[in-house]
Amino acid sequence: MKNLIVPFTIILAFVISCQYMSLNEKPKSITDFSDYNKYLKNDVLEKKNTLNESISFWNEKLEMQPNASVYQIKLAGLLSQRFKKVGDINDIHRSDALLKKSLDTYLFKKSPVYHMLSSNAISKHQFGIALDYAQKALDTKEDIVTSHQLVFDALLEMGRVDDARKNLAEHPHKHTFGYLIRKVKIEDLDGDLDAAILTMEKAAEGLGAKTNKELYCWAQSNLGDMYGHAGRLDDAYQSYQKALAADEDYHYALKGIAWLAFSKDRNIKDAEQIIHYLKNNTAAPDVLLMEAELAAYQMNPDRELELYTEFRGRVSKPAYGGMYNSHLALLESEVFQNPIKASQIADEEVLLRPTAKSYDLRAWTLYQTENYEEALRVAEAHVNGKSFEPDVLYHLGCIYMANGRLEQARSFLEEAATASFELGPIMTETINNELRVLERKEKGYDV
């Protein structure tokens, strides 16, 4: 599922084709509200709020002994868990502060502390810092496998793909969950989605909700996303439900179901109910992006702009750092008509993580300012053949078309159009509009 920013000019031109669909043509729904309604009740969180209780317990112990490094580390780990579950940015910063403080007095193995610091840095998109902590953990020669894996994670996020491949080839245990899920990332990066799904299925086989609930839910939710990318929507729905059956507060799976309800079933009511629940029970700002897309679909530009403005205001705060740079760049470029700010953010993202996705962002902001030749130069040097995500393919199609490379433009746009579920109905219509423009150009008409 994608959080894509769509220009208002496209939204105003968008015609909801399902309004003209006869009842006989309407496809069978994937989602069923009765399957997941039980996870949308607020009393579920009140009854099973064990994480908050644990945080309160260790917080009280730390207040009595402020310099107890064992308590600092325990509380830091719980705060990091809550950040991943609830999305309160303050939790991850406090976790970091406690971990750094504990290093001065902790008398036992320090590799777990470095591991948590590295993992926190990855969550905050501070990948260079994450790599430094992972290397420090390696230097301790304690739990080398975990350290090795965190080095891979940081390298891949930094765009050092060759180094990440070498790291993976040197992994000492090639049948473990940790190895397999990283192999999935390489296969997905190479555009081999079928192989990536098979590897992820293999990784999930040995997991059970009772043996490791956190990893089980993570695996099932990621499988749900991958099945969605492959058009296996029934399988996606089943995977999200498996995650929720194991942990009824696993919000990422609920987001996946919300996207299925919207993008596949066009069930706005159910999607909105899930989003409303998530907004009341999490602090993660990206929920606002999905809500804005629903507003766009319902032809409510005022509400859409309000939500995008709220999102920009929240994630632009210093506490978020560069975590939402890619979304901010698209918003500044396409919604708020601020191309200079968009270019600055895109350039910052390239410096932080010079991946194909980051260079795509730079190329796209250049395209938005009609700097078509430079956009093509960046795309050909750093994007084409290095990312196969549908939003990237759409950008490439537009950039190539603007430079008169119509055959290549058609190839990219047609490939992007096959990912209608992942992109959603508005972006799908946007791509179809570009294909219509391309057809006129191919026939020699002025556009």
C-alpha cells in the first residue's frame, strides 16, 4: 500500500468509475467488517494494556534508583517497543537517552545496548549513526549474528547495495529467520517479487504466535503487503487477519485491511472506521495520509488539504528529523506548490540515503519544475533499472515522455498501471490520464 500525494488538478478531473458500474459487474468484496470489528473496540486496549503497565513499573523503579543501568536498559527497550506499536516520537528519543546514559555504568555485555541504539537509529532514519552502533557492537565480538544483521540493514538503507549483498553472503546462518528476511529485501530490490514471497513464506513457516508473537505478526503483515503487491488480495487479507488474531493491537495489519477496503472494495465507510480507530489509538502521523486520500476520492478537497497541512505540521517538527522527508518533498511539490522547498528536501534525502528511491524523489521534483533534461539525467543515472516500485515507474514514465522518449515512457506507464491496487484508484486514474496524453503525442497531436 502506498501513501501517494496526488495533485489537486488530477483529483478534480478524477471520475469515479464505480459509479457507472452495474451491480452485475461489481466484483466480490475481499474484506468483511464482521471479521475485524472486534479489533476496533477501545476496551480492547484498556484490558490488554500490559506494555504501559510494564513501562510504569520500570519507570517507578528507575525513579527510586536513577543511575541503575539495568533499569535504564529495561525501560529503554519497552519505550522502543511502544514507539513501534503506537508511534509516539517522544518514546524513541527517551529510549535513546536512557541507552546512552546506561553505557557509562553498565558492567555486563554492551552489545545489546548497541543493538538497541542501532535499531532506534534506523527507526529515526539516522542510518549512518545506525551503522556506527552496529560496528561498535561487532567490535565487542558478542552476539555477532545480530550485529552482522544490523550492519546489513544500515548499509541497505544507505544505498550501499553492493556492500549489503557482500554482508548477506557472509551471513553465518543462512537458514535462520534473520537471514531469510534480509534475503527478501535483496530479492525485492532486484524486482523478483515471486522469489521474495517464497523466501518470506519460508521465513514465516517456523514462527508461531506462541513462540514469538512480535516476529510472527511482523512476518504475517509483511507477507500481507507482498501478497498485495502481487495481486493476491485474498492471501493478503488472510495474512493481516493472522497477525491480528495473534495481537489484536497490531495496528499495521489494520492499516493493511483499511487499504484493502478502500483500494479493492471501494468500501469507504469501513476504511474510515479503521482510520478513525487508528487515529484515536496511535500517534503515528502517516494515518493522516490515508485519510487524505479517502477525502480526495470523495471529492472533498478542503478536507484533503486540511489533513495534508496537519501532516506537514506534525512531521516537520525537529523531533521527527528526516523520517518523513519523502512525503514532505511530494507534498511541497504537488500540493503546496513550493518547488524550491521540495528540491531542498529531496537533496537532503539523497545525502542521507542515496538510494534509487531518493534519487527518484530528486528527479521528480526536477520534473515538477519543468527541468526535464536534468530530471532525465538523474533518472537514467540513478533510478532506471534500480527500483521497480510502481510509483517510481510512474515518475519515470512522465519524465521520459517529457523528454520525447515515448516508447520508454509507454513501457514504464503501462507497467505502473498494472499495480492499481497498490497505488489506489486516484493514482491509477492519474496514470491512465498520462497514457491518454502519451497516445495523443504518439499520433503527433499537440498536447
